[in-house]
Amino acid sequence: MIESRIRIALQKNGRLAEDSIALLGKCGLHITRSKDQLFCRIKELPIDLLLLRDDDIPHFIHDGICDLGIVGENVYAETQATKDDDFAATIVDRLGFSQCRLSIAVPENLDFVNAQSLAGLTIATSYPALLKKFLRAENVAAKTLLMKGAVEVAPRLKIADAICDIVASGATLAANNLKEVAVLLRSEALLIRAATKLSPEKEDVIARLVARMRGSIQAEDSKYIMLHADKNKIDEIVRYLPGAETPTILPLNGAPDKYAIHAVCRETVFWETMENLQAAGASAILVLPIEKMLARDA
Ligand code: PRT
Ligand code: ZN
């Protein structure tokens, strides 16, 4: 039935597109698409995909055209700030990719002490609602100039004194002799959904997909660790296992008092962690990637 298929809005091309499609792939949704296809039907689950410009994604959910979407927090927050209380899209999960920040930057030679240093300046941005909110909160009177792209060149062209734009590595700012002076928002990709409750069939598909997404994100951050240890070293070794739940402890055949410890570590296992485990008496330490995970609390 058409009504029980859910629609997911994804970015068509750009910095979010590849990771969004890859995440859905890890959830068992295999997408084959031609370059200019806007609509994809998923075979495995009752799901259709709409491939859009990222700026349209929150609006498509707000308007009830799509049920779920993946979008940068910067775009979500800007749309929310524009619509005030009347915004029918909510955050389901933070997805961890496309990390960046929305910041104010000024020419390197401008003296900046605090937000008051921006008083009387013109600030170019593609995020007018978030910028105005920041200026209001800081009680600064500055002018906002809306630019849809190439914001970083505005000070050089003398059409603005400062900018409020997305920063990731900082290379663009450096190349334009600008310095970052205030962070308005730290952003990452978000899974967002319609704020209203959908039909039980749709809610069921969404719940399954969200559990799979959480499982694959958790699996990415987790490792399966196996090692050997003497019985009297087990307690100390277990304390060094990062984010491990109760480990499995198995006797080793033919080696009395020697055990194998197996555990899922839900945090990064660094070389230092392995060195600490070794110093505490562990041997034969193996760290393995986990492909999928479906825990009760996922
Ligand atoms: O065509 P469409 O409208 O869909 O895409 P878009 O061009 O508006 O967005 P796109 O694909 O560039 O970015 C999509 C999302 O990725 C953004 O909304 C952010 O959430 C996130 N993201 C992560 C970034 C960056 N990193 C990023 N570096 N978005 C933009 N940039 C740009 C930024 O605008 C600046 O020009 O990269 C430059 C800064 O990068 P650094 O590394 O030099 O600091
Ligand atoms: Zn965009």
C-alpha cells in the first residue's frame, strides 16, 4: 500500500550525499541511482528516497512531503530559527558525519575583543536567522547581508566587514586572510523526522530503520577485543577495557589458570589501551572490527 511507504529526503549531491547513502547501505538499503534521478524506490523495505538540495530537506519534512531526512544541523537550525515555534520537524539522532561549525570570522588585522567588537559592522552570511539570533543574544547592533555563496570573499570585495559561515578545517578562512572569532553552532549530520505521529505501519518502518542506523553507528565506534591472561590478572585487565560490558571469560584448553577474555568495547581502542593491557599481563591481544550490532538498548 502506498500510504505505508515512508519517504526519506537526502541530499542529492554535495558533502552530505555520499555518507548519507553509505549509512543507508549499512542498514541494508541498497540504492542504485543514475546521476539525475530524484526519486528511488528501495526494494528491501517500504521506503522511497527523494534526492534534494540540502536546504529543501527540513521544508519537505515540515510540509509533510517526506517523513524522515538527513541534513546538516546548520541547515536544520537555520530553518528552525526562521520558522520559530511553527516547525514540524524534530531531531531523531545525531549521525556523527559532516562535522563543521558556523562561525563569525573577521579580517586578520581587525582588533576583536568580544562580540561588541562587531557593533556597527556589516556581516555577510547564508545563515541570517542564526546570525540575528546570536547578535540579539549578545546585544550587538550589526548589519546582516544575505549572500547565498562565496561568502568568504565579501570582506575582500568590501561589501561586508565580517562573515558568518561554515568552517571545517579553517583552510578557506586562512586563504582569505580571515580569522575565526566566535562559534555560533557546532554541527553534524542529523536524522530528522516529521513531528507528528504517523500511521502505525510507517512508525514501524521508521523504528526498524532507526534501530539499524544506531546499530551500524555503534558498530563503527565499537571493537571486539580478545586476549589471554592469568587468572589473578583478570580483574585488573578488565578495568582497562574501554566501555566494555561484562566480558566473557573462557578457560584455555591445556593451560590451567590461563583464560581468554572476550569483550565488546564501545569506545575507541587506542594503541595506548593495548599497551596498558599488555603491561597488566595480557597477551595475544586481538582487536577486531564489528560489522553490525543490534543491542536491546540500541
Ligand atoms: O547543493 P546543495 O544546496 O544541496 O549543497 P550545499 O552546497 O548547500 O552544501 P554542501 O554540500 O557544501 O554541504 C552540505 C553540508 O555539509 C553543510 O550544510 C554542512 O552541514 C556540512 N559541511 C561540512 C560543510 C562543510 N563541512 C564545509 N566545509 N558545508 C560547507 N563547507 C564549506 C564552507 O561553506 C566553506 O566554504 O567549505 C568551506 C569551509 O571549509 P574549510 O575546510 O576550508 O574550513
Ligand atoms: Zn544548500
